[in-house]
Amino acid sequence: MAQELAVSAGVAGQMISTTATLAMLSGLILPSLLKKLDRRQMILGITLLLVLSSLLTSVASNIWLLLGARAH
């Protein structure tokens, strides 16, 4: 991944760590913010966001686009 994005292995590793940290924080915060929404609508919205994120990740040409796509 680092070679394809023309970054060092350390930067690629930090990108993965940043994504995991953001996933943990959103997992802690989002349930309390979204508790009033219908569960089906919430699951559909999150699924659509995941699909969009995956599509953007697949075409990312640089580390910043990849980080933005994975930090949904």
C-alpha cells in the first residue's frame, strides 16, 4: 500500500492507526447521537456510507484521499 501511494511504511501505518482510532471514537459517540432515529433508517444510512467509502477507497490516488475515504 505504501509503495502504491508513494509514502513511507510509517505513514501508511499511521493512516491505518488513524482510521482505527476514528472508528473507535465514532463507535462511542454515534449511538448516543442517533438513538432517536429509526434503526432501519440508521442501518441503511450507515450501509450506504460504507459503500461510498469503499468506492472512494478503491480509487484513491493519494494518502489524503484514502484517509478521507476511510475516515467516514
